[in-house]
Amino acid sequence: MGVSVGGRMGGARKLVPLLDRLLVRKVEVATKSKGGILLPDSGKAKALEGVVVAAGPGGRSPSDGSVVPMTVKAGDTVVLPEWGSATKIEHDGEELFVYRESDIVGVYK
């Protein structure tokens, strides 16, 4: 499953992550407290969760080279690492991030 992105030729192309990679849209951090008070940037929590937009088919087994299926799928809400090696992709003003499945901390059920 992939996400459509605009191509240089004007048409839409489908972006499909390879192997054990996930395309993630980070969840917006609240800018107001529950009581309605606007939070300054220093008071906001870092966005440590996101929604999987697309997932690759899975990684390769080191023993026999077979594909190990992904445990995370498109639509899952995941916990992201505070520090990590995500690759940032921008499209039409939207930020998407590519993570390896092993970098994901957990999945909300």
C-alpha cells in the first residue's frame, strides 16, 4: 500500500516504502491545555506518535532470505522514538517521515 504524491510531469505517482520501511504522518501536538490555555512552544510535548500512511512488504530473513512480514500496517497509530534516524519527506506542505519497523517503539491497539 502506498501514498500518492505529485510527480514532476504533473501526474500523481504512488510512493511505496521498500522492505521494512514505514511512511508515517506525525500526530499534531496540542496547542491548548484541557482548560483552554494556549501553550507556549516550550510547554508543548514533542510529537512522539504518528499514523502509518504506507508500509513496505517486510524485511529479509538473514538465515534464508525469505520476506519477514511487517507487524505494523497502514492506519496503525504508532509510538515513535524521541531520537531516531527518520528520513523527512515534504510534499505539498505536509511532512511525512520514513522509519524502519525496528525503530518503532510500539503500536496503539
